[in-house]
Amino acid sequence: MKYFFTILTGLFFLQLTNSQTDNSLLWEITGNGLEEPSYLYGTMHVSSKVAFRLDDVFFESLKKVDAVALESDPTQWMDEYYSEQILSVQNMSGSYRSSFYEDLFKLEHPPLQMVRSSIRMNDMALNGYLYRKNGASDNFEEETYLDMFIFQAGKKAGKPIISLEDFNESQYLTSKAATNPSKKEIDQWLEERLEKENRYTIQENVYRDRNISLLDSIGAATNTEYFRKNMLYDRNENMVVVMDSVMKTQTIFAGVGAAHLPGEQGMIQMLQDKGYTVKALTSEQTELAKKEKKNLDESFVAPTLSRKRTPDQFLSLKTFDNLREFSMGNQSFYMIPEMTNGAYLTISRINTLDYLPTEKKKIDLDFVDNILFEDIPGEIIEKIELTAPYPGYSILNKTKKRDYQKYHIYKTPLELVIIKFGGKLDFVKQYEQEIFSSIEFLPNSEKLSTFKAPYNKYSMLFPEHAVANNLENPGKTLLQGTDGTSFYFFQEAPIFDTEYVEEDKFEAQFIVEEFVNELEYEIEKGAVKKQPYYSYRATVIMDSVLKTQLELKSIVKDGSYYLMGYTGDNQEKADAYFNSIKFNTIAYDDFKTVQDTAMFFNVKSPVKAPMSRRRFSRDDQKDYEEKEKYSFYTTPSNEQIEVKMTKFHDLQMFHKPEDLWEHVDDNDWSDMKLYRSNLRAKDKEKEQKGAIYTYNRTFKDSLSSKHILAKDVYYKGRLYHLKTVIDSTKQPSKFVEEFYASFSPQDTMVGKDVFEDKTALFFEGVKEKDTLVFEANDKVKFKTKDISQMIDLINTVDSDDASLKDVREYTLEELIDLKDNRVLPFITSLYESSYNDPDVQLVILRKLLRKKTTSTHEKVLDLLEKDLPLKKSGISNALNSYGDSLRLSAKLFPDLLTYASISEYKSPVYELLAKVKDSGFVKKKVYKKYRKQIITDGKIEIKRTLSARKTSYNNNSNDLLSDYVKLIFPFRKDRSAQDFFEKLLDSGKNDAIAVYFTLLMKNKESIPDILLEEMEEDIVLKSEIVIHTAKNDLKLSPEITQKELAKSIVLTSRSFDKNEDEITFIEEKLITTDKDEKVALYLYHYKNKDSYKDQDYIRYAAFEIKDDKTLQSKPYSKSYGNGKRYDTDKEKEDAIEEIIKNIKHKNRWRVK
């Protein structure tokens, strides 16, 4: 349904296109056994006047028939739309942003504008259903669109309405078409015409001239064949089948989009193919047509009314249709269109939250009365003050278009309720009495009774006078009640997060703290309990004089969070309410076998298949490519199972099931970001039944009762990934158990079997340069049997062929990984012959180095001796990707230093040597004979740095210069080395100078006076030295304090101009984290001065306080870059508060 109205309006251009050479939109259908003719009319789905050039014969034909047929029956639209909507979450609990807990249960008092907007809410809320008007073009439009006009004409004449399409299939086809609607370039003939005429002029002229043949040509020139097949041809066939069946028993007037009529696969041709005679009808437009249209516009039929109730049973009245609730934030609303007469009824319910404190102006009837003049359209004819069942106003008004409207606005103890009835001309005056006199509300009551949630999910003691938002649909639920003196509320906030689990105890408390913080109160007392799930009970004093308290209780269990609240002065009432909550076994309706045709599986479920996401591939996607689809099965009781289907690339291979499951585990690690938490897969079970492979596991964290139940099912080229959140304190629900146990892939081959050997297909694809192989990297898995063909591929693919470059290099990498005597001789020969292809040489070097064996490292040196690939980035990547194998990489020295004089090798070689020396795997004697070369290169680097300083003041670090310091320091007694260090002090590269300072201290050598003087004069240099010495557990004299180290860290977080910028200490704060860690926070004000405007920031560094009181060199937390910017004192306070909050709750990913 989400594409429904977009598609209808988007078809405007397409609908401006047999024997169809006759220019007509109305076609008579006879023959093939019909006793009386039926009619087919091509409409436009818009209200533009050009669509209403209706001839006499149009009205004559419409009068003659027994029934009216349309693409779909408008009276079904709202129900179909709503049925689809409620399959997904309706009232979101919040997002996974930094405001997660803040938004989870936030109860915001309604802004005044919300009330005004609700009163002003006009028929445009239902525009897509009733009118499809453009406000800017109102004087050039009719009061509805042509399809609706035909429908209303039929209904007012008492004719039955027939749907030519199944609503769901039509949705499927139009949604599918929408994924690839337009050609990349329209046809040349139309392009040339558009250069002479405006496209809107063309499309209106086409419809005005009723030239459906040209309409078809325009569609073919503009839209892809994929779009036309799904939007037109398949639907045409479906509609003709229905027409053929219906016309055997009754005559019909069928109105469909004009684009459906023409063409070889249009409805006219299809009807002719079935043996019907289809003839164009035209006539003049006389006064008869004008009179008929005017009569239809101004005539009404009595609406059919019946009593309907809101889901929470609080409000009932007589209306045209069911009261379908839409909830958003602090408001619920209901839209009830009356299609036959073009009328509507809307209800808005706004939670006033008067029982919670606020600085905002509260909503009362005085405010409402004051804005009625501005917010009621047109002229207020009558305003009556209401007193029962609740105080409010009854308003009758007349718009400038002479349409009457009626309002009732009520102020109840918990809500502001706005009921509006609108329609054309005097329709409202004729029929409003029966509607408004039928309004009934739940009466006030002092009693409490047991409230049971839908499907028996939970029950509790709650006031009988209660209202609810989103009670029956998935999503956030708010329940409010009052016994006349006290107020109660209950919230359920589902979070369908199958990637992260937080500690229950922490969340239970933090939820309440955030809720209270939003109200700007403080918790008087609070306590955590576990029984068997965690909860947190807190008391807030709202008014010490009146002894009014806010009592809160949070509960963390299953996939939802719960918050109970009570305001009043009776502790016994609060206790009785909080102690009454019980969670029960969810009682679902009957489970039925659901066939998910979009995702190709069957399952037992109490809810039907929702629309999948990424449901359809674009037409320009290739069938062989990997594709993913997602679907979320969500029950009204807030359980959700996520289903992802991956159709593998046709070349995807796994040698055995274990390889596939290892691939799944790798995806879990990255997709769920398991590296950031203690969540781990447990209870792993793998099985095979025929061609179906299954992998079950449960992700658990010992600090949470929430577990994530995962199931992967592989079948015939596709992999299904199921995940849901379960409550470990009890058995999974029937929904989860039935869904997981019954899940069965349909017997359809969607892709290629991943366990098949695809190497032959791969090699053939390379020969043919098939695009299939362009994405083969990491997919094709080779064995030793493939070596001959792999070598042949590498030898025959032209190294200059960009399209196969990646394929060739991937094949080479895979070849090197195979254990076979043919491999080493081949890659040696290939390396030597690839003089002009450094990428191939680097692939060989990198793969050999990553094998981490002495023999392969020796082979690398042997190959380098024969030839050197000259590509700096590739060399750096090959040499400096060792990780934990530095001990082995040390064996490359001193031989590797032979190539350090070559510019592409200098930096990577020295960087690697510095690393292995730092790690103690290389002594100075290993590279002693190269010391002159290294010292000379170091001096040149200093000169390069000094030259750069003339054009750019930059004291940022120079990693290569720091490497030189480390490598040259062992030879510091040499005259040339001393010269290097003397020049270093003038380089301005503080990081390298700090490394030198640290090395001197480590070796208990005296610090040059010039360096000590510079250190005292240059705050940035001193900061670098403080940081480096602290990291190496070296003590400066006088000893550095934690505060001084903090200043050094914040000062060097980004370049600092000591002559321009300022940094000043704000304060130190002691923080206890939620894990009982003691942390000292140091806050600094940083002023960045520039030519436009000074900017103020807060920088900070925090350190854990250890029992031994030793200096901590590693920050617990710190600011990055310039820090947090602020402009006002209030922003400064907020920034500090946020910093403290993030430190207090470090590694709580939903807090950040």
C-alpha cells in the first residue's frame, strides 16, 4: 500500500497512450454472446478538469448498465491499507541513537501547535482517498478524481461496485513495477518533441484529444518494459478475466486508467482476442452531460451508520466504518472516509498529561476557545458550550466553498478529544445529528479492576476509567487511568534489537533515571529487585506541601521495556498497583500456514506475511548477482521475528557445510558487532536433512535475561537468517516455537547450489569475459585439481585488461594458498616476468609474507633481489601488515635495508624496522652497517620538514621522523648522529622530539639544556613530552600530576597555535561509573581564534583512580579534535553534563 498513491499519481504521464486508432476513451463491448453491451472507459487518476471532458454518451452508458467496475473498490481501500500497516510497528519506541533511553518512555506535554493543527486538520488528510486535489490548482480541478466520480455515480444510482483486481496482487505488481519505472534515456522521437513542447502540455493534449494510441507510444518511449509488464500487461490480463466472467451475467461500466486500454497487450486487444467486438464511442457534450454531472455532484444518499468503538473502549459513536487507530507520539487519530458522498469523519485524541509537571502552558478549554476564530475554517455559524459528558464545545461552520462542517471538542480528565465531520455542501447539516447525538464516553469511576492486555500478555490492577494509545497493534503502548484523585500510567516500549543486549540491572535503573531527569526532578529513593527479571522502584517528591509523589517502576524482560507510574499521595494505592503486574503466557489466535511468496518459504504464524523490504531486484540487476530481502513478522503483542533471505551469487562456493556456517559466524561477528560486547553464540546445533541445512544457536550475555535466538536455513542457493529476542526466564512463546519449528523453504531453486563446484563455470566465464565473473572474488573456491587452469588463466588474461584485473589477481592469491609443488616455481617465474606489472608482484610478496614461515620470508628476499615493484602504497601494505608476527618479520633485516635508498621503499622499510626494534626483535648490530645511510636519510627528512615549515606552520607529528629517532638513537655517540639530534631540536616536530626526550630518560642520560628550555617555553612540546614519558612510566622532575597530563592530552588532541589559541582549566570532577569505577575528570576551556569569530569548546581527559594513586598514562576517556563546541552558558552546562554522562556509562552503546 505504501506505493499505492505514489503509483497512481506517477502514472499521469503514462496514461496520456487500437483498431485503436480511433480517438476515444469510451469503448462499447458487444458480441461473444452478450445480449446487452458493456462499456470500458479510460480514466485519469487525478481531479484535473481535463479528465472531466465527459460527453453525453458517457452518462448515457453509465445509466444503462447493471453495475460499475473499477480497478478496485474504494470502500475497501482503508481496510486494506490499515491491515497492511498494522503488520509493522505503528508507534516506534525510539531509535538506537544517543537518545535511546531518553526517548524510550518520554511523556511530552503537547505543544499548543499540536492542538491547533488537530483542529485545523482538514480533508487533505484524506485527500488521497477522496479527492486527489492540489491546493494550488483548486480552481482548475473538480471536487474529486474521475475514478471516484464514476464510483459515486454508481453508488448514488444504487448499482453494485465490482473490483477488477485482487487488491493484494495489484499491490504486488505495482510495487514491483515501481522498482524500475523509467528508461535511462527516453526514445529519440519523444525527446525531440519535448524540445518543442512542454511535457505537461503534451500529456494534457493527448488526453484532451483522447489519442490513446499516442498515449501508448509515450508510455513505451518513457517506461521500461519491466515496468509496463508489471504495471500494465499482467494487470490488464487479470482485469479482462474478471470482466469476461462478470459480463456473462450483468452489464458493466468499467473505469480503468487510460494507459490500460491501448497496445497489443492492452485491454481492448485482449477483449477482442476473447471474441468481443470493441467499438469506440464518441458524442457531443451538450447541456445533458452538464446537467447530469451537476446532479451527481449535488445529490447525496443517506450514509449507512452503525455504532463503533475505539480499541480502548473509551469512546463510541455511530459512524460509516470501523474506528481504525493510528498512533504517533502523544496522539491518536482516526480517519473514516465516506466514499459515496465524498464526506469524512476524523477523531483526534491528544494526551494532556496534566498529572505530570511541565513549564509549558497546559491545554485547557480557555485556550481552545481563544483559537477557534483562527483555526475553524470559514464562518462559525454556531458555537455551543458543552457540559456533558465532558466540558467542551460544539461548533458548526461553513467554508468559503459553501461546505458545512461540524466539530465537537471535549476536555476529559486525560485527553483533549476533537471530533470533526466534513462533507460537500449541506451534507453535514443533513446527517450530523445522528452522529453527534450518538457520542458516548467511558464514565468517570473511582474503581480499579483487573486490566488484561490483548492476547493476555500481562494483567494488572488499573482504574476502570482508562484510555490507551496503540493498544491492539504492534509498537509502543501507553495506558493511562484515574480514580478521580490519583493518576496511573503504564508504558510498554518494544525494542526489536537483534544485534545488541545490554545489562538488565543497569537498564532497569537507568530507564527511570532518564525519565525523572526529563521531568527535571530528582529521585528521593530507589531500589533494584530481581524476581526473576530486573525491576527498579523509585520515589520522586513532586509537591512536599501537598505530599504528592511520583512513584515509578521499570521492568526489563523479553523484547520490551515496561514503565509503571503513579501520581498521588496514597502509598498503598501505588504499592497495590505495582505489585499487581503479572506476565502471562501469550494466547494467540489460530496459527495458519503462511506462504511467503516473496521470500519463498512456508511457516505457521498467527500473522500474515508482511511486505518484504528490498523485495524486488531492479531490472538492470543481473540474475546471477547476490541479493538480499528482509521481512519482519510482528505480532500485536510485540514479538518480532526478523527473516533475511540471501540469494547467493551464482559463483558462490563452499566446499562443505562447515565452511558455510563459518561464513555465517563471520557475518554475525561483524553485523552484530560482537567485538563490542560480551554477547556470544551458545548452544550451537547443526544438522542436515536432505538438501536442507540448519544451524541453530542462541546469543547470550550472562548479565541479561534477554537472549537472541538465531536460526539459519540453507536450501537450493539461498540462505535464510532468522533472529528474535526471547526471555530466558521462561520457554520461548508459542509464536517463536511454532515459527522456528515450522519454517520450511519452498521447493524452488532461487539460485545456484553453493556446494556445487563452480570452477568450470568460472573459467568459461573468464574466457568469454562474462560479467558473471567480475564479482567472483572470495566466491570461487579452488582445489589442487584446478591448478593447471588457474595457471592458464593467469598466463592468458592480458594484464592491461581492466575488466579482468581483479579476477586475475584473486586467482593468483588463491593459487599461492594451495599446497602443491607446481605453485612456487610458477609464481617465481611470474614474478620475474611481471617487470611491468608491479601489482602482480606485490600480490605475490604480500601473500608470501602473510604465510608467516621462514621459508616464505626467505623467498620474498630472493624475489626482491631479482626485481623491485615500485608502488609505495602496495609496498607499505605488504611490509606492514604483520600484527603478531613481528618476530618473524625481523628476519627480513638487514637484507631489506638494501632497498631503503629507493624512495618507494624508504618509509615502509624504516617503519617496519622501527617496529621490530621497538619490540626487541632487532638489535642495533643487525643494521649497524647501514647507520650512515639511515642518519643521512634522517637529516634529509629534517631538512624537508624545515622547508615545509616556511609555507605552513604545523607542529603535527611526523611518524617517519619519529622512526628515524628510534633507529639512530643507539648510535647517538657518533658525530653524525649528534648532528642529527641537534638539527632535530629545530625541526618543530614535537612528537619526534618527545620520542628523543623519552629515550634519553629511559637510558638515564642528561637532557640537553636547549631542549629543557624549549620544553618550558613551548606548551605544546611540553605536552607531548609529558604524554610520552607517562606512557613509558618515566617520572619528570618535578613529577607530573594527573591534572598536568590531562592538560597535555587535551592540548595535543588537535593542532594548537600557542600564539593564538587559549586553553584554561575549568574544574576537576570525581565520577563513580555505573560499574563502581572511580574516575577523575579534568575539564578545559579551549578558545579557537580565527579571523571570522572566536569559537569556544570544552576539551577533557579522564583517568581511572587506582588504589595505589599512581599516575595513569592511559585516559579512561578523552575528547577528540577541538572538543565539544558551545555558544551559551546553558550549552556549556549541557555539554559538561553530557560528558559526565558518557564517562559514567562508558561502553554502554545505547547511552552514547
